[in-house]
Amino acid sequence: MKGVVLAGGLGTRLFPLTKVTNKHLLPIYNKPMIYYPIEKLVEAGITDILLVTGGNSAGEFLRLMGNGKEFGLKHINYTYQEGEGGIAEALGLAEHFAGGDLITVILGDNIIEGNIHKAVEDFKRQKVGAKIFLKEVSDPERFGVAVLDGDKVIRIDEKPKKPATNYAVIGIYMYDGEVFDIVRTLKPSDRGELEITDVNNAYIERGTMTYEIIDGWWTDAGTFASLLRANTLVARRHGIE
């Protein structure tokens, strides 16, 4: 199993903070945001990791993390995303790195309380298809929303005005090597991007998608409100109120 952390984009929802640095380098309590997804991969036993970034601050990741010694790693791989092509396009840049292996993909602004070790082991046994992670939220219209039927995902609706459920698809995904073939079939959405929801729905149509509802809290950190929430949740974990 290999790990891919997606940390590109311009972070326009966090202007003017992101005029001078990449969103994923902003602090969450006592660490840069990008540390949290990398730590989750390492906790799960994934030590072969690729960071996909872009923009004018890409070199700052290398200066900050080097070869990953701080995470107990011997090496971190880096690649560069030109422009704003969306999450699925950024994922496509990991094809050579993945080399046909199973991968765990984490968006660089996603922070969770628990760990994903069990899910990683479950997916290794699954071997094919994909796995997504869900969390009940109060504002599902902000996210991709999963519609479930027992232990199956029927579909994922992207930012629906009237969500069918409260289960948000959070920014952690597991895929087999077929994911890159799927990415090549995608067409840009109305936003001009290749959407990760289209990737996940392709696996649902194949009948090879599984899901897991995460324990503990989860938040993204891509808006001022969620950035504040992330800082507050992590600070509380450290006993700071």
C-alpha cells in the first residue's frame, strides 16, 4: 500500500492568507496543516508516500519536510500539479508512483481524530475496487453526499442542494490500480475540473465500492470557519480550551 497526499490548489477561499503561502502550510494548532495527513498514513503503516502540490509555494514543502525524517521516514516523493485541474487530475499525477499498487489518498486539508489502520488492512484484503470514508455532518450540502442501501453505496451526489442523507464523503479514499484508467475517461465538470466524485461513482457502477464510517471527529480546513474548527479540535485534544 502506498500513500498519496494531495496538497495543490490556490486556496482562494482563504485569501488573503494564501496570497503568500500554500493553504496546507498554514498552522493547525502547533503544526503545519500538511503534517496531519502524513502522520495518519505513517500511523497506518504506510511509509511510501507521494506529495502532490503546486502553485508558487511548492518549494516550501521541500524546505519544511525534506525527506521526511521528522515523520520517521527515509524518503518522501514529490510531484508538481500545474494549474487548477481538480482533485482527480492531481491524483492522475500519481500513476507512475503507484505502479499498480493499492493506494490511500488523503486531501491535505483533512484532519481526523482517529486512525485508519484497520481500514487499510481491510482494503488490503479487499484487493480490488475502492473504499471511501463517511461522516455524518450538519451541512452535507458542502460535500459529496453518499446514498446508502445497507452495506452498499448506491451513489454519491456532489454538493446537492437537497441532500438525500447526512453522510459526507470525507477526503480519504482507497483505490486499486484501475483508478488511473478511470481518471483518463473523465470529462471536466462545470467548474472545469476533473471531479473525484466521478471517480467514486465509476467504482460504484462497477459494484466494487465499499465504505467505512469514521469514529471521532473530522474536519476539513479549507475555509475560515473550518480552519478555526480544526484548530479548536486539535487544541482540545492537547487539553487546551
